[in-house]
Amino acid sequence: MPLETPANAFNFRLDIAGQLVGVFTDVTPPAARVAAIEYREGGGGPAVRILPGRVSYTPVTLRWGFGLSPVLWEWMAAAMAGRAEYQDVALIMNGTNGDSQTGRFNMFRCLPTACSFSQLSALGQEVAIESMEIRYEGLERIFP
């Protein structure tokens, strides 16, 4: 089996319902955790058995230049108005040429749950940044 080159972490995009929604400065990637349920079998001696329990997912956080993605703001505005517009979201990692996929995370039944904006200062020269937290109910990893 040949050795693979690790994927880079600087060339990525986000698709919502199959459409590219913007360019991001950084993304906190998805993560999953399976709770361990411990039990001891009768007559099994001192050994503790482990069963898979509830699965939980950490939120994904997106950051981008202020005002560049009205699609995300409209999605958040719907959630703030009490309308749950669940979307499937894909975080796609691209190769250095920008075309080839080196990895992909599909997140299912996603909903934006928080948004924030960078501090504004007349004395600074930083780019204004928006951020959004997305929660999801399912995760799939696709290998190239």
C-alpha cells in the first residue's frame, strides 16, 4: 500500500444543500464522541464490558470576512425567527490546485445556533470577521 501525502488544512470550502456558499478564513471542523456505557456481566469476574452509547457532535464554527455571505445570514435569521430550516452541509478539503478533493465531511440536519461579529475599532486595520456556529445531527467522512 503506497504512502499517502497528508491533506493540507488551508484550502477548503463549504457547500450547503450542494451549493458553494462562501470562502472562509477558518473552520473548526466536525468531531464526534461516542459515550461509553460500562457494565459488569454476572459471573464475568471483575472485567467491565463496554457498549457504545449516545453519540454527540461538537459544533462547527465558521469564520469569514464580514458581509461576504448573505446566504448564511438569511439561514441564521430564519432560525432566530423560530423557523428551523435544516440543511445538509459539506466541508470539502481541496488539494493545493483547488480542484481535487482530499477529504470531505458531510453533516446532516444542520442548524445555525450562534453568530457573532468582530469588534470594530477606528484605530485598527483588521478585516471585520463574522462567525457562525452550526450544530448537526449526523456525520459522515468521505475519503478521496
